[in-house]
Amino acid sequence: MKIAVFSAKRYDREYLDAVNVAAGHTLKYHEAPLDLDTVHLAAGYAAVCIFVNDKADAEVLAQLKAGGTGLVALRCTGFNNVDLKAAAQLGLKVVRVTDYSPYSVAEHAVALLLAINRKIHRAYNRTRDSNFALDGLMGFDLHGKSVAVIGTGKIGRVFAKIMVGFGCNVIGYDKYPSEEFVALGGHYAVPGEIGRDADIVSLHAPLTPETYHIINADTIARAKRGALLINTSRGGLVDTEAVIEGLKSGQIGGFAADVYEQEAGIFFRDLSSVVVTDDVLQRLISFPNVIITGHQAFFTREAITTICETTLKSATEFAAGQPLTNEIAAGG
Ligand code: NAD
């Protein structure tokens, strides 16, 4: 089957090509993201393969349909960038990769937490300049501290298990509580109480209208003073300007994020030789107690291999007219 792959980087080609030796599809790579300007590139392709910042809104989907595309294959978990209702109305199938490696993202969240707490980013820069002073590098023991896990799904539970291993008190918040989370040593907070007693808040819920800006000026004001905030889910969960105010007042003790609400057009690119005009991001990066990574939490060999295998398996199922194992229903 002919598949147009958008937002394709070198590593996407490398891993998709390796898996495609067995799958045998025809892959056409485009470095550009899918949007209204590039959707014409998909004309005549039965499937498009897209990533987190491609734009599959109603207008783009209608053009895909008109060009003969029947399948939108997300090579990621989150699907907030696809208008599922419009896709269903147009008769387009949408698939994603649900289960590639929760370890990749959870372990990155832990890496961010350890780095921001123990100031590893600052220590790294200091020692490279032969500055071995410790002033400003003090952290706290994670052992015995309370960690709020917002979203106790696959990734949240792996993160929680690691935190239990550190000796933390793990408090979950989820619309659909999971017995597995409780079995591994976590306990659920009364809704609304989340974060109030937590030294660390880590976000693992999907971006939905309900979770949009779940971290805002109000939740920040009610949080424990000096708490660390970790976001490896989606940027839209956090009101970044409210976080900046929280960092300025000291209400937030540190912020480490792999995602940013306005990351489209910035992340996954080398912009080191140009002026980045996003003032909010620039302000955020200027804090000593902030670490931003560019949406790399999923980026392990194991995860990428599984993502490519699952994506091409979905394409094979679609081409054969079989039920789609990883189809996203219209309601999400
Ligand atoms: P999952 O579906 O297994 O878990 C999500 C959990 O969030 C579920 O338990 C669900 O009930 C809960 N949830 C839904 N709405 C909620 C709400 N309003 N309040 C509280 N909890 C709510 O998904 P997952 O595989 O654990 O992934 C979680 C998120 O991580 C994805 O949606 C995606 O946005 C993000 N992600 C990021 C990266 C990255 O590279 N940074 C990679 C993969 C996934």
C-alpha cells in the first residue's frame, strides 16, 4: 500500500525502512508536517502516517479523503491533533500506537525529576568550566516524599512503580481509577485534592478538553509551596504563563517538561542558528530551575522499533480489509 509519511526525520526513515523490508509497503517520506499547505502531497496515497504536531483537522481530513486517502496512521499515542469526529463523518479510519514502551516515557519523566531536583543540568555546566562549588545545587531526598501522578494509565503506572521503588508516597488522580495502580503501592486522592500535599506532581493524562490547562494559576496556588512539576504528557495540560508566575514567586520549586503547548514548528528542529521568537518558551528556558527537552521521552530504540512495527501492521490490516487492532473510535 502507498503511504505518505509526514514529519519524517532520518531516524523515522531508518526504522520504518528496516521494518518495511518484511511489510512491503511503498513509503514516501516528507520532512514537512501534514497541514493545509502540504496535504496535496498525500493525493493518491491510501494512507498517511503522521506524528504529534501534524495537523489533521476537519479541513485537512476532507482534502485527504478527496485525494483518495482512507487511513490516518498516527505513529504516536496521543491523538489530540486529529479531529476524530470529522474523520468518522468522512469515513476515514484513524489508528495510533497505544502500547509501544511506557518505560521510555516514564523513565524520561524520572530522568527529568532527578535532574531538576539534584540540579544535574547546572552541575554539568559548572564542572565543564572547572567550577566545583556546590552553592545552589542542593536538592532533597525523594525517599519519603509525596508524588502526585495525574493519569494512572500505562505510563503513569510505570512512573508510579519507579517512585514506589524510591520509597515515595504515591498519590494518583484519574477519572478511571485502576486496581493495578493500587496493587503496586499507590493510592487515590479525593478528586480536587491532587497536588495539595505533593512534593512532586507528574503529568500522565492525555490532552482532552477536560485536561486542558489542568495545571493553572488556581491549582498552582493550592499546591504545596516549592513542589516540582514534571510534564511528559502534552504541553496543553499546563498553562505555561501561570507556571512562569509560579516559578517567579517560588510557589513552583522547579519545572521539567518534555512537551510545550506551542511546540509545533519549534520542537524536532535545530533552531540553534536562528532567533526563536516564542517569548514564553524563551522566558521559561531562562530559569535556572527549568529543564526543557524537545519531546524526546518516547525516543528509545525499543519504542521506535515497536512504533514502526505497529504502524505498518495497521497499514497491512487496512490494505487487507481486516479489523484494525489499533483503531481509535470516534469518541476517542
Ligand atoms: P493511557 O491511556 O494508558 O493513560 C492515560 C490515563 O489518563 C488513563 O488512565 C485515563 O483514565 C487518564 N485520564 C483521562 N482523562 C483524565 C482526566 N480528565 N483526569 C485524570 N486522568 C485522566 O495513556 P499512556 O500510554 O499512559 O499515555 C499518557 C499520555 O502520555 C498520552 O496521552 C500522551 O499525551 C503522552 N505521551 C507522551 C510521550 C512523549 O514522548 N512525551 C510519548 C507517549 C505518550
